[in-house]
Amino acid sequence: MLLIHCPHCREDREEEEYSYSGEAHIVRPLEPEALSDQEWGDYLFFRKNPKGIHHEMWYHAVGCRRYFYATRNTLSYEIIETYKVGEQPQVSAQGAAQ
Amino acid sequence: MKKYSGFSLFKNALSYHENWQKLWRSPKPKDYYDVIVVGGGGHGLATAYYLAKVHGITKVAVIEKGYLGGGNTARNTTIIRSNYLWDEAAQLYELSLKLWEGLSQELNYNVMFSQRGVLNLGHNLQDMRDIERRVNANRLNGIDGEVVTPERVKEIAPLINISKDCRYPILGASWQPRGGTARHDAVAWGYARGADALGVDLIQETEVIGIRRKNGSVVGVETTQGFIGSRKVACVTAGNSGVVAAMAGLRLPVESRPLQALVSEPVKPCLDTVVMSNAVHGYISQSDKGDLVIGAGVDGYNGYGQRGSFHVIEHTLQAICELFPAFSRVRMNRQWGGVVDTCPDACPIISKTSVDGLYFNCGWGTGGFKATPGSGYVFADTVANDHPHPLAAAFNVDRFNTGALIDEHGAAGVAH
């Protein structure tokens, strides 16, 4: 059972309160109709799926019902940080940010 | 390779079973192979076996980072069925089922394939509509199946609760009598023994750490035992497919998730079929040694840890206890998790890639075990001819760009 810190509620809550929304920082194309099939498929389906540091989106489904981001290690399941949408992670696969 | 027979059993009994031949050699890797299969699970070993057996390509290595069949092959609930909705999927799984039916003879190795039948329960009106549709689709594809009433479900599995008073009453089921289970380890060992006898090198405890390319073509793999050359590299690495793809600079439309299962203490024979329910999410069968084998769902988030969240198995056991009230006091013995690569359409990827000579067989998600023989068969054909086998063509990775998805969530997405 993960304990996840919601940056909106500022509380550690159990994982059952949340739902998962996959890889974070995928920007919706501004002009979807201008994309090729290749680009549209890549946007919809293709993912980094890393073993290790992963930036991902979570939804506090039975709490504040707001989205936020988390940096989590997909091997150890350690949640390194959680941050609000619009913010940038402090830690990346290359190491801590400056 | 010495053939197993009643006579060999008798002969070896005379020497207290101490002189049985080893199942396979443990060779040192050569410098070059015609095909390298990355991943020594059931699908990888089956691929190597059919490359040698059907296509005569025997200069093949299977490279496995752990031991043969030690990953998801040894971590699943061994259910076999072919009652998938769409033609493409149904035909692939049916090819597998047909191969299962002759597999013990083919491999001269008892894979304990038991056609004890599979029930897929329906608990609401929409479930029953989906079941009717799926069974009709199956029959049009020549796959056995029938829609059965709750009373018939009770005849097949007498311990089941068909009371109308429970939260999710059973309204009926689909029944595939040719479905069943097999012994998971034996499948890997049987294919390994068969492949080894045909000259395939099975290289264990060697991890692939890089894929070497030259001008857009594969030239070999970097391993923990050094470089091994090959113009064809076939990756069958299940949950780690994304990691292996990244070695070649590729991304795949898969997400790796932990999938859990658990077994109870052994009890006397009480369930001689497989019962699955998508709606309440549980599936259960009884193994030959008596333990109840129970499958849970995937975790809600990506993970490479071979373990899962407790609330997922709690949810499954609630469903099992409602379906089979008699099992509520059975104690659970062991629980484990495997990492499965889930695809957005719950169908596998059997495909060439944008790198020449690099092939992927992945994305089987929560239900790859049943497909082991067919998966190996069509993938070996795809690799040998550098062209998709007719049954594999629809499972090209391109489908995520063309939009020709094969949406099997109804038949496959939840319980496998």
C-alpha cells in the first residue's frame, strides 16, 4: 500500500484514494488535425514505460478530485516528490535538478 | 536426447532414478548466431523451438537473464482458452489451443494439459449480452462454446453460489469445454528440452544490456558475457519489453504493471473446472496437488517490482468468497506478482520494428500463458521469413498508428 502525498490537500493518504493517469508531461497537440497518423499514434499510445524514475499523473479521486504529478521509482515504488500541474519536477532520471 | 517412455521409466527405476539425462545442455555462447531470442520464458523457448523444428534454423541462442521459465511463466494461473471476440485474436488463440492439444506428444514431455473447461460468468444484463455475442462470434470462428444457465453452472461447479440474493448474482455464463489448464513449468521445460535437442543454445544467467546496430540494422547484442553477434534479434521479454526496446531507441505502446496471483493450502478435490468472472474480478481453479489457484488484477500503476498492492488481492478474495462461500475459511499459502506488459487494446504485439532484424513479441498483458505455443509458432515464422505470419499480421505494432486496434477488453481486458 503506497502512501501518497497530495500536494493540494497537503496530506499523506492511502493509494486507494487515488487513481492513476499514466505518464506525465505529455502535451496535447495544439492542432490535432495537423498531425500525421504516426504523430497522433505516438501521442495517444506510445510511452516511455521506464524501469526507475518515472514522472506520472495521479488523480485524487475520493479526496480533492484534482490532478497532480508524482516522481516515483517504478522498481522500488519510492515516491520521491509530488507536485502540482504546471510545476516542474525537482528530480529526474538524470538526477536532481539544479 | 533420450525419449521418455514407459520403458525408460522402468529402466531408470532400476537405478533409483539417479541416471536420468539432463534436460538441456549449458553451453558457452558462440560468437555468432542466425537468430538470438532474448528472454527464456515460455514464449521465447517456444519461438526457439519452432525456429529449429519448423524452419530448420538451428543456430539459435536463447538468452535469459535469470533461469528458464523463472519469470511470468512461473507466475501465472495457467488458464487456457480461446474464446476471444474478434476474428484476429480468436484465430491466434485457437491456433494455440490446437497446438496445446497435441503438445505433450509433440514435445515427448508431459505438460499436464487438462481440458477441464472454462466458465466465464455473467452477473448483469450487459454481461449476458456480451457473453451471447462472444459465444456466437466464437462459433462462427469454429471455436466451441455455449451460453449456459445458472443451473448448468451449478452442475459444472457444484460449490458455486447461484443464489439470487447476493450482491452480484450469477445470471449465466459462457462455457468452453476445450479450455482448461496446463502445468506452467512443464511447458517451459518441455520447449527448452525440445529446442536444446534440435541444437538451440540455452544461455542462462546472462542479461542482454544493449542492442548493437549498424546503419539501422541489428548486428548483435551486448550481454553480461560479452558481445554476441546476430543479424536477427527476437525480443520476448514480457514486462521488460519497454526496457529492451529503449536499448534500440524505440518506444512501445505498452505499460508494465504488476499482476498478482495466490494459492491456498492444498485441499481435497472440489473444483474440477476453471471459473472466471470479469464483473466481480476473480478467477479460480484447483491444481492437481489440491491448492486453489486464484488470479487477481493488475495494479493501477506502472511498476517493475514483482509484487502488488494488498487491496487488489483483497478485492479478488472478496469476489471468490461470494462466488464460493465454502472457500471463505481456506487459508492462503503463497502470493506473488509478475510484471506484465499491458497494451491499450489488450492484444499482443508480434511485429517487425523500424530497426532491420529486430523483432518484438510482447504486450500479452495479463493473458499470455494460454498463447505460448501459438505465439512461438507465428513469431518464429515472422522472424524466419522476415515477414509477418498471416495470423500475426494484424498484431503489427503499426496498428497503433493506423488505428486498426483489436479491442479485446471485453473478452480479455480484465480476467485472463
